[in-house]
Amino acid sequence: MREASTRRVQFVSSPEWAASVRFLIRSEMQKKGVDYSQLSEQLNAIGTQQTPDNLRQKVNKGILGAQLLLQILYVLKVRHVGWELIEELLEAGKAGAERRGVLTQKGPS
């Protein structure tokens, strides 16, 4: 059994977390061969009204509500999102934020 990571993670809105959400959704869309129009149609089929442009904006910003995130994962039939994947996405998001110079200041650890 693997030990849980002991590094502190800041659970607030930040460029790293936004990038993680963006990477997750885009990678799952790519795996399934789904574009924003198709994603919009699939969400409409379960009663969630989102235009393709609205979805694109939310995903590009990486900022969307928990319900919409779960609905997107549901219609894309994502079976597993483990802590290891989230940690990888967070590290990728952090690296991207550092490259763009938008890394947030963190409080004391």
C-alpha cells in the first residue's frame, strides 16, 4: 500500500488548480474524440444546458462548478480519477503557471 503524500496542497482557487481542471477535461475529451459541440449535446441529453462556447470558456478558464465537472465526467464516461492523476495534473498546472509567470503566492506551510 502506498503512503499518502505528505506535501501540503493549497485548496483554493489558483492558476495551478484551474490548469489541472483544464488538462483533465481536455485530455478526456481528446481520448473520447469529443468536441465542445458534442459535449454540449451530451450534457443537454442529461438536462444540463450549456452552449459549446460557454463550455469552451469555462474549460479554458479551468473554473466551473463541482456539479458541472461531475456531469462532464459522467457524459464522457470517465471511470477513474485517482489522487495520483490529480497530483500529476496539479504539477503540470504548476509548471504551466510558472512558465506564464502567474504562480500565486502561498501562505506559510
